[in-house]
Amino acid sequence: LEYDPNRTAFIALIKYQDGEQAYILAPQRLAVGDTVVAGDSVDVKPGNAAPMGSLPIGTIVHNVELKIGKGGQLARSAGNYAQIVGRDQGYVIVRLNSGEQRLISGLCYATVGAVSNPDHMNRNDGKAGRSRWLGRRPHNRGVSMNPVDHPHGGGEGRTSGGRHPVTPWGLPTKGKKTRSNKRTDTFIVSSRHARKKKN
């Protein structure tokens, strides 16, 4: 089990029976010396990978494929997971952490268990510079700037906006729909925004 600077989760080095070695995303409760299997009929234990159609409903999975053979795309960051909640005509219904439910082909692979390092969210960066190393820019209020710096800037005393909230580059922010991939809309059973609308 090793640290990987490119991701929030830990990685595990596995050795195949033919002697080849490779890294996988380390799931929770995977220990050194454990055996992991990938195939059509595997035990439901952390680290084993299988087509989702062969896993029982209710299974917690991570590193979920969206396209057959493309490799995992969903639920890959530290502590993340998805849950298989149903089946439908060769597809499985997967509930993601955002609350979204998606139809994914039952032939797509997923790995059993949740991703390692669930305490990642509790870590303290210690200083602003560390956020900058990770590519995060400062998050200042536009209202506190001058007009030259931000569309919300300026005004005598404290003034509020005067226009819809925008980013420093004039693009709408707060509640603007940012999803543009209409092609896959048909695979979303219930959107992550559906619960908000009910309330």
C-alpha cells in the first residue's frame, strides 16, 4: 500500500500469478498479503473486480466503468463509493454519492468496496501555499474588489451586486447549469438535483 501524489486515495501494488506487477486503487480493508481476483464470478470482498451484472444488489463498489473496457471512471477519489441498487434489461442501476442514479451496462466492471483513505477530508493543508501547489486559486469575494478587478467590484461602502452573481471573468455563477453532455442524459435515472426540487 503506497501513497500516490496524483490522487487522494492510496494505491496497492499487486503481483499477478505470471509474475507481472501492477497498481490498483486500494480499497478500504485491503491488507498486505491479501489476494484479489478479477473475473466474471468472484467473491464479494474488497478489491475483487467483476462485471456489475454479476454482483448482488446492494453491493458497495468503486472505480466503476461507464463504457465496457474503458477502465473505471466513477467513484475513484478517497473514501468514495457507489451502490448497486437495481437491475433492468442488461443494465444495472447505480446510486452515486451525489444522490444521482445512473443506468450502466451490466458488462461494465467495478471493484468491490469503498476507496481507501476516508480521512482525507479531515486533513489540514496548514497554509495557503499548499493549496496553490495543488492548483487551487484564491477564493476572494468579488464585492470586496475594485471595478477593475471584478464585475462585482466598487461602490461606496458595502454594496450588493447590482447584477446576477458572476465569476471574475463575467460568467454566471451560483445556480447556472454546467452540464452540457446531453448524449448521456438518457442514462440518468434520477438527477442529483431531484431531491432539492422536492424540498
